[in-house]
Amino acid sequence: MSKITLHDKTFKPFIPQAKIEEAIRKVADELNRDFADSKEPPVFLCVLNDAIVFTGELLKHTHFNSELVSIKLSSYQGTRSTGTVLNILGLTAPVKGKDVIICEDIVDTGNTIVALKELLLSEGAKSVRICTMLLKPEVYKKPEKLDYVGMEIPNAFIVGYGLDYNELGRNYSDIYVIDE
Ligand code: IMP
């Protein structure tokens, strides 16, 4: 793994694909345990675009019936959170009466998942659980419980495995951290 350049910034190797996918399989095992006996198929809610790769990998390792719905939100510009979560595209299907599992790539300030949980409950979701591939615990200070967390990382800007820097870098299978 060598360094990569995206726009004006350089990123160095940080988490190899094998380690990320081990963390995702751990989350899938927890979901398999919790949803094995559910009467109604839960809905996986993929938060576009960043969580596409994570959600795809996670679904491959779950063994219960489920539906897939997507939503597009955004709070990031460049390498910083703007603090305001924008609902850009609505939900691709209704979630009324459904058990929803939010699939996030990374929880940073938590503004996105808190806004999203409120939105889903206002849309009539029966229950909402939060599932994230990565968490920055030094930044996340919200009381909201994170039900499933793949891996904790330090507070640094990362790309790869679906995550971008101004739309570039999503295609890398490994995760890279900004080289400052
Ligand atoms: P939050 O609302 O501050 O928790 O931010 C969550 C969203 O910000 C994630 O879904 C990502 O899209 C984006 N984000 C947060 N940290 C990073 C990062 O290190 N790299 C790329 N995107 C990030």
C-alpha cells in the first residue's frame, strides 16, 4: 500500500481491507443474533453515498430476511463537518411500521445519525437502531446509543472503503488517513 493523492491532499495507508471486513463480519454476527427470530423483516437504511460499500459488505454476511432502503444526507464539505445536516434526497421507500437499522460509514459529531433517527421516527418507523462501520469516540459526545460499532478510530480525516474527500477516494479497498 502506498500513499495516494486526492485533489490537493495526500493520504497514507491506515486500515487494510482485511481488518475492515473482519470488523464488518463482527457487526453482521451481532445483527444475526439480534434479528434471527424477528417476525417482520427489518429495513437496512443505507446512508448514501459513503455507506454504500459498507452496507453491501454487511448485507452479504447477514442470514435473515431484510429490505434495503436508501437516503442521501450531507453535513460534510471538504474535510470538515458543517454542523448542519441536509436532507438532500428523501427516503427511497416508506419506513412506516418497520424496524430500521441505519447503516452509517462513520459517526463523527453524530449530527447525521441524530437527525436521521428523528426523521425516521417522524416517518413512523417502529424502531430505529444505529449501525456504524467506524466511530470517532473523541468527537462523538451525543447521548444517543450506538447499537453496533465496527471499529473505533482516532480523530483524523480518512478516505477509502466508500469514504471520500470532495467525492474522490471512495473506490479504494483500504482506508487511508490524511498525511499532515
Ligand atoms: P457526523 O454527522 O459529524 O457524525 O458526520 C458523519 C458523516 O460525515 C459521515 O457519514 C461521513 O459522510 C462524513 N465524515 C465524517 N468523518 C469523515 C472522514 O474522516 N472522512 C470522510 N467523511 C467523513
